[in-house]
Amino acid sequence: MDDRKAEIMRKVRAYGIMKDPQWLNNPDDPVPLWVLLEALVEVMERIEPPHLPYD
């Protein structure tokens, strides 16, 4: 694994975006689309929480 992938995996673990250890331990393996989408939704909810008032 190169340095770029190692840094990305370190950030994913630190932020807790992806919780499935099967995919965290094998960064060179392709992940299913649902794993990627779940991580994206998690990031979007952190940036813009769904339950904020509009005021």
C-alpha cells in the first residue's frame, strides 16, 4: 500500500466514517457501492446535520 492510500485509510479510521473492519483492513480490495454510499452519507450528515433549525 502506498503512502496516499495509507493516509486516506488513517483519516477514514480517525473520523469513523466507515465502520466495517472487513473493508478497512483491505484498502486495495474493491468495496461494494453500498459501502461507498454509506460513507458519503455519513460525511454529508456531518457537514450538514439533517435536524438543524432554519433560523
